Amino acid sequence: MGGILIAGTKINIQNRAPLKKTPFNELPLGAIQPAGWLRDQLEIQAQGLTGKLHDHWEDVGPNSGWLGGTGENWERGPYYLDGLLPLAYLLGDQALIEKVQPWVEWTLNSQREDGWFGPESNKDWWPRMVMLKVLIQYQEATGDERVIPFLTRYFIYQFAYLSERPLTSWGESRGGENILCVQWLYNRTGDEFLLELTDLIHRQTLDWTGLFTDFPFWRYQTQFDHRNHMVNVAMGIKDPALYYLRSGEAIHRDAAAKGIRSLTFSRDGKVKRITSSKEDNYIYEGLSFPPLRSEAILRPNP
């Protein structure tokens, strides 16, 4: 019978005032070690496509823009690392860790004096939100002292420039990912400008509080909208939940809870209450498939 082992060597950091305390605190990467069946599944991933994707897909290969190359420079590299890095460190797989490290080193070394980082050919805030999560996990796993100053410099840059270059498109839809990283840093440094940055990002993010409070997309949607894209909807739950820690207002807490309840009872979900989704038009080797929208179709809460 498989299980998990609790490692007692990790520090459990709680929310720093004025952020609200929570009944449970997130454990850092590595505080829980996989064992039994769970470890077997992670090893299957490491030995399968997850551990070898960079050998088969050029978008996450050595020419990636996130390795300094001229290839794909948006979200695919950061997304891949957001899974590959924790997999490598949870397994203590040295071969995977060595594959992850060049991405981390390139990203850390890419930071300009003003705090901006990443491929210069891409100015989107969104993929950087994902890479911030990668670096946070890396810091938790290794204690690398470069990460916290790196994040601080970047958030100083973001605080200075978000007003003139606000979140748009995917970044506007997924600002909760950014807030997650800002709050992680605030709990470690206490820099008060991070609270103001949280407010600014929340204001520029789609109004997920209003959407989950009174969701308008009850029927099948035939037009793309960031508010009914399933990945955006799932990520959108973070925004009111995390902002509640800052605001203390029940409307943010309740919106997140209502969103979760609605998704678990969704007609687009599974019998086991796991929400599913579909992507847009698929065209593969000349075969065109019917459009399958990734919309959230929610039921009213009981």
C-alpha cells in the first residue's frame, strides 16, 4: 500500500500580516516525499514523455527562447518547466535536475538591471507569471539565494510599469497566478510595495469575483471569450481566493467557493466531479475537426 512520507526539515511559512491567516498553510516543494504507488507514477512520467519531451518537440528543445535560442519564446518553455522541475526534485532524479538547470540559469541570468527578464523578443507579462512559479519551486527545493532578490527586482519593475503597460489578453485573464507569486515573496520579505502591487494586479485582472458570483455563460458558447475558456476559468478561481487574503471581504472568499462548487457540479465535468474541457478548432495533417469549445458550463449551486 503506497503512501507519503513527511520530511520534517522544511520550514512552514505562514501569511504575514496584514494578509489573513488561513487554517492550512502550503508546504514547500520537497516537504512531502512521494512513496509507493505515487512514486511509481512519477517515475513513469520521468521515464516517459514528460522526461523526454525536449528530445521530441522543438518548442521546448535547445533552441527555445527561454534558453536564449530563436525558437518558441512564449509560454511553452515555462509551462514545461512548471511540471518538469518539481518532478525532478521530488524524485531526486539527477538526470532530470541537470536538464532543468540550464533553463533556470538562463532565466536568472537574463534579468536586466531594471528587473525585466526573459526573452527580449517577447514582452508579454503572462509567460513570466509561469516562470515565476518555476523559480519559486526551485528556491523551495534548493534554497538558492539568488531567487528572492531576483523576484524583488522584477516586482519593482512590474509595479513601476503596469500602469502604462497593463495586463491584457491571457495575462489579464490569469492575474491570479501573478498574485500568487507576489504573496509568496511578501511572506518572506515583508516589502510593503508588494501589497500595493497585489491591488494593482487584481484591478487589472478580469473580474472573476463578479463572474463567479453571477456567472453569465450558462449555455453552450460558440464564440471565444477569455471568460469562458476553461483554463482561464480554472485559473480564475485563484484571483478572488488570493485577493480575499488581502481584502478580508466576504465577497472574494464566497466567489472562489462558489466557483469551485459550480465547477465540480458542472455539466462539462466527470462523474467523479472532475471538471473537463476541450480546446478550439483542431487541424492536424490536413484533417479538420469540428470546433470544440473550452467553455465552462455551470449549474446553479444547490
